[in-house]
Amino acid sequence: MQLKRRSVLSGMAAAAACPICLASGVSAEEAHGGHEKHWTYEGDTGPEHWGELKPDYKSCSIGTQQSPINLAKPVHASLSQLVLNWKPFPLTVSHNGHTIVVNIPPGNTTTEGDGEVFNLIQFHIHHPSEHLVDGKTFALEAHFVHFNEKKDAALVIGVFMSEGASNESWASVFANMPKEKGDTKTTLTLDATKLLPTNHDRYRYEGSLTTPACGEIVHWNVLKVPMTATADQIKAVGALFSNNARPVLPLNRRFLLDG
Ligand SMILES: [Zn+2]
């Protein structure tokens, strides 16, 4: 048990060592030029097997605070307000083989009330949603990934999208999605605050990154009010990634709050 615990911790240390690799869905090995067997969303390298692919991925199979989860029966709490200090930036949309990702220049931060400062690093899209609400799946879920200065803790804001009207800011992201892995497109300036609903009521729990090495370092803030995307926009994401959502994992001994 002691040994297992140590490998989990070393996995987490690895996550801390290369958070941007993990956050962008690119493993440290891939980013650093190695040729390990890579994780996927199906088959013998799919989510059920992530923990077996590499020692650093152990948390994926033996972790007890994993994400995503089914967001059900939350305990109501007076949560601190999410404070977003985000500035408009030149939009660069990339395809990293696992998702569509928008990397964000330094200088954009989020805090919960007057809590720890987290730097916004990137956002990316899952099709369909990773979190469920009372067992219900949404068409898409975007994750706004932040790390603290020490890079040993993350804050992720999750935003659901269901089918409906086009949103101007999201439309500029969808319109610039590269079709091939490794491609990047740069376009106009984006105000990322417009990618979120104005109402920040949310679910709050402690969990993990939803891609290997599944480090249990994430303060999850999943917004309750979904954004909307047109059927064509959702289809365009689905054409690139038919399923890039990790299945839900048990809540175990954690509190799910809402407020
Ligand atoms: Zn994600």
C-alpha cells in the first residue's frame, strides 16, 4: 500500500513538473520527443487502461478523487465568487490530437473570492460533456485550465454547451478549428469572458485532471448555466472528435457543493 501511494505521489509530481503538457492533453514524453504507447479514448489504450500504460498514470486507475463525476445531490453552500481577471488576447486555435485547444498568453488570472491566484493557461473542448448533471450529458463541455504559481494545484472552470443559438465568441473558435493534429490557426482578438455565461452559479468539488496522468490536483468549478452552440457547430466538433470524454467516476468520500 505504501509503495502504491508513493507511485501515485510521483505521478502527481510528474503532473506538477509538466502541467502545460498535461493541460494541453500532450504527455510529457510526447512533448519531450519520446515514443511511449499513447493514451486514447477507446480500445486497449482507452480510459479503463490509462492506469496501466505508464507508472506515472497510476492515479487514473487507483485514485479515489478522480474526475469527471455525475453532478447530483449537491450540498448547498455560500461559495466565494469567481473573480476573473481576463483580458482579450489574439485567438490561436490548435488541434493536439485529443482536443481543440486555445492556449492563452500570460497575465490572465482567476481567484475564488480572495483565495489563491490561478493563472489561466488554456481552454479546450470535450464532445460530449465529461461531467453529467443528474445523469444528463450535454453536447459539449469546455474546460478553462488554470495553475497556481507553484504549479502543484489547478483550478478548472467547466462550461457546458447545449444545442441552441450561436454565440459570437464561441463561433470564432468553432470557425477556426484546424482539421489535422498539430495544426494551428490564428485569428482575431478574443474576449474569453464572453465564452462563459454571465451567471456563475456553479458546482464545486475537489478532483483530478481528466486526462493522464489524472493528477488529483484540481479545484473543479462547473458552471450550472450552459452556453449554446448550433447543431452545425456541435457536429463540426464531433467530426473531429467523435468522443473525447472520459467516463464519470465515483464521488467516493468527497463533498459536492453548489452555490
Ligand atoms: Zn478537459
